[in-house]
Amino acid sequence: QLTQTAGSSSDGTEDSDFSADLEPTEGSESAHRRSSTRLTRASLRLSQSSQDLKQAEQDETPPRTPTGNAPSSESDIEVSSPSNDLEDERLAKELSLKEAAAHDLSHRPKRRRFHESYNFNMKCPTPGCNSLGHLTGRHERHFSISGCPLYHNLSADECKGKASTREKQSEERTLSHRQDENRHSTRSQAPTERQLRYKEKVTDLRRKRNSGLNKEQKDKYMEHRQSHGTSREPLLENITSDYDLELFRKAQARASDDLEKLRLAGQVSEGSNMIKTIVFGRYELDTWYHSPYPEEYARLGRLYMCEFCLKYMKSQTILRRHMAKCVWKHPPGDEIYRKGNISVFEVDGKKNKIYCQNLCLLAKLFLDHKTLYYDVEPFLFYVMTEADNTGCHLVGYFSKEKNSFLNYNVSCILTMPQYMRQGYGKMLIDFSYLLSKVEEKVGSPERPLSDLGLISYRSYWKEVLLRYLNNFQGKEISIKEISQETAVNPVDIVSTLQSLQMLKYWKGKHLVLKRQDLIDDWKAKETKRGNSKTIDPTALKWTPPKGT
């Protein structure tokens, strides 16, 4: 195989010197020796040529011969010239050195693998932007407005220049701080000469600012605003001093750099507008579904919320400042139920529109079929809270229409994830039916129900029917009577009896079977569970609202 490879010509035919049908002659040994020597030189030159081709692979891919090898020159396979041992040793030494250098790749710069940190299918939302460059000057692509040079009326090269300037200023500042390390850090210490000179410089820069805009500048600003609208940042020159404008640009670049770090860490998802986590009180909750928050908040990936007024914010610092000023410690509206530390507030969507909208946006993060976000005026919201020494914490809520033609007593119901599987969902359902009893109506939840909502309602209907049958002492029972006493819709009662296999059709009549085994199991669970998570009708202080 080696003989055929080394002796093959560029057109794929074998060389006549290495033909398989060579006849033995008197100088066959010397000829074989010369051929071996020539093969060694040819193999060395071929190896050398292949190494050079590998190093030049990034620039151009060489054409292939029919045998699959890179084409060699005629000198590489020339076998007619004699060779000497010194030249063979020199070629072998050079080949070994090149192979060692080829395996040692430490001197080569590492290639940046863009596919690990960038999704090239995503695009910047700014019209006319090609997603190249970054406001910080440190990244080669961007996918959000916060990092878009075009949105900030800059070019990618200008951003890189500003980045280098900021780095030089940072180095100078670090050097000056090192020079001041020997000074004692006391409150009464006088400023240094450098600090005084810097203060004077800033004062002069702010004093040189123009008092107002001339007509030409105003026309330029208006033209920019009319041509680009909100798709570009307004022109900021001459609005304030150059020093303050540069401080603002630095803050923008720093915030954009922080967002880029969060994106690379997986906490920010451009394009999908999917909020992954929310900080709510002392909990950090993973979201389940998309919620239509404003784009500038949705693209962050994490929101910070006040658990009392439900206002959403971008950072922990803003939340901390808000909590220091927020006076809310419970939902707005009237407290209509209180027992122990559990309270229920009735909130009118017309009177407290912002709170109810924020509540709907929050609920959509955990509900798939919810479609109500902003049109909250026709609804009443009943918010359940758990009180401690810091305030009334949101447990869950349900909403209902003020005037429902189909007698729906629940339009949307949610238990916060940190309170799930603790009995609060059944308390909310039971409270909704308690309101229906006070209104002397038969209620039913609005369809479609979510998966968790359907499980909760079926469990509640089963519990209500088993309790009713356990206390029932007569021989004949009516679905209508059960519905009037429990405020559960007859359709829901029939579907629950069928699922429990307690409804049979015999001799033209429907019979309700009283299955004692199911009742005994329910009684055992009730005894084990206790009465801590139940609604007390006597604790309700409420009259049905009249009209809207």
C-alpha cells in the first residue's frame, strides 16, 4: 500500500518504476536499495507537505486527488535523483520537530466559540439594526435594546472607543486610590489636593453648560423624534453638562454589561420574553407559563415584586427602596372574613384597577388558560391572606363577575405555589360556594379549568357529597335538594356521583348508592386532617353587592 501511494501520479495511475510486473535483473538488490532510499525521501517530503497543508487549512482547503490525498509536486515523488544519508537525517530531524510543534498548541490563541454564548437566530428589536456590536464595547453581538448601539445613537466603533477610554480612566482612578492608601480613613480628614482639583474641574464643566437649546438644535431634536419615534433614544446632547452626560453613559454601559452577564448565566432570555423566576416576599418562585408583562420587564428573566401592593420591579435595589416607602400591609378593599390569621379581602376591579391588573399578571405566570389581564372592571376579586407581625401575605385569590348570566361563582382561581398542597385551595373553593349560599344561588366555576383546578374541584365536590350522604338519614334523595343545600350545580353533582360509581340506572329510575366504604375513608381522613383549614360561615361579614 505504501508503494502504491508513494508512487502514484497525480492522475491516479501507477508509476512505471513501481509496477507490479517488474522482471528481476542482475542489479535487483542495488535497485531495491536505491528504491528504499528514494521512498524514504519521498515519504518525508509528503509528510512535510501534509503538515504545511494542515496549518494552511483555515485559509484555503486544497483540492483532492482521486486517491483522496492532497496533490504533490513532481519533486515530491521524483525517484530518479540519488540521495545521501546526511540529507535523510536532516529531513527526518525537521519532520520530528514539526510534528512536536504541531502537537503543542499552547502558543495558539483560543478560538471564541460564539455558538455557546450567542443564538444567531435572534435579532435586536431595534428597526434597522443588524445585532452587531454592543453598548459596552466588549461583546460582538447583542439581542436587546439595552445593548444596542444604534438605539443609543452610536456606532459599534464608537462604543469600542468609549470602552477603551473608560478602561484608561478606571486604571488612573485605581492608581490614584493606591497613592491615598497611606492616609488615615477618618471622617474628619480633609480632602487631598487631587480631590480638590477634581472638584474644581467638575464645577467648571458644569458651569460651561449651555443654558438652553438654540433653534437649530431644537429642530434637529424634533426631526430625530419624528423620524424614529420611540425606536431610538432621544438626543441627549446639550440637555445637561458633558460631565453629567458622560456619567449617564457610563451607568448605561455598566447596566448593559450586568444584563449581558445575566444572559450568559442563563438568567435572562432575549426574544422569548419568558420570566423564569420572581422574587416574592421571602420566596423565589419558578414560573410555569408566559405572562404579558411589558417587554422591558419580561426580557429580564427575573422580576422583583412587592408582596403587598404587587408592584413589579427590575432589581433588588429598587425593591428594597420601594419596601422602605410602601405603606401597604394588606390588599386594598374590605376585609369580609377573618378567623385566626386567615383573612379574605373583597377588592373591586373598578376601584382598585392597578392592583387587580398586577394580580392578574401574577396569576398568569402559574395559569395556562387565563386570558383576563387588563379588563378588570367587571370583576370582584376575593384575596385570601395569612397574617403575621409583618403584614398580610398573599395566599391565593379567586375572581367572579359582578353580573354573571350563567351563575358562575368563580372566573379564575389561584393558590400561590408556596401555599399549595396545604388545604388553601379547598378553602378558596369553599369560600366561593359560601358566598353563593348567602346570595341564595347555585354556583359553578367558569370553564375551562386548569389541570390543578380540575383536581381541586373534583376533590371538593367529592368531599361535599360524602359529607352530605353521611349526615343524610332519609330513604329518598333528590339531586335538586343536594344542589340547593350545598350550592353546587346539579351537573357537577351528577358528574361526581358517576366518577364515584354511586349513580346507577335500574328499572327506569336513577338510584344513588350510599357507599359506606367511601364514607368511612373520608371520615378517617377528616379525623387525621383536623379542622385547621376550614371556612367558618359565622366569621363571614358580608352582604351581596347590588348592581355594579
